[in-house]
Amino acid sequence: MPITNVLIIDDEERFLKTTQKLLEKQGYTAYTATDGLRGITLLKGKRIDVVILDVKMPGMDGVAVLQKIKAEFPLVEVVMLTGHSTVETAIEGLKLGAFDYLTKPCDIPVLIQKIEEAGDKKKTAEEKIRKAKLDRIISHPLELFSKDE
């Protein structure tokens, strides 16, 4: 089973370090970023499957980061996480494409379950895309040599 690569974006360094260590003990590859811009930069340089994203951060808040992630990396799944939960923010995040929404403090087994579910969703989507491309090649093999792609 492939390793799920997780990026945690949160302005609380203690939370980042603790969560990263706990996830790595469970076999995940975990990266951290203390703000949205650093998180977006990491997404551009690493293969990330799931982002754990704090909603309340200085500068670019979690909703703005979510929008940017979904625009640039549509298959990456995002679990929103906050200690300042409101129904409105949760609904907005879900409408913008967040996989799920959890409140802090979050039990690690619950977080791991969400990471697994989100990672499985991403892998299923990637497999569907690969299958569609393969089906297209099989049905139209000369398209391999077209300059459109």
C-alpha cells in the first residue's frame, strides 16, 4: 500500500511538531508549513495527497488557502481543522471542496481515519484518470503522436 503524504498547514508550531511526529509514527510522510503561502510552495515541490489545514491563520486564512489548493491541485484532498468552529465556515469550506471539517482538539485516531478516507478518495480519482487515458489510447492509438497533448 503506497504511503500517504500529508501536509499540515497551521500557525501553531507546537501543534505542527506534535502532529507530524504522531503521523510519522503511524507510517505517514508528514510535511509542515506555518502559513498558507509556505504550504502552497510545498505543494508545488512535493507529492502531497492530503492537506490538514487550519482555518484561522494570520495573513492568508484557511478558506483562501483551500481555494488556492483546489484551483492549482484539484485532486489533493483537504481536511479543514480549527479550534474556532462555526457552522458557516464549515459549510463554506465544504462548498469549496474540502473533504471534511474537524474541530481542535481532534483525537489522533479520528484525524488518521479522515486522512485515510481522503487519501483513498484521491487515489481512486487518480486511478479513474489513468484508466480513462489508457482507454483513450487503446481506442485511438494514433492520438499518442498528436501534438495536442
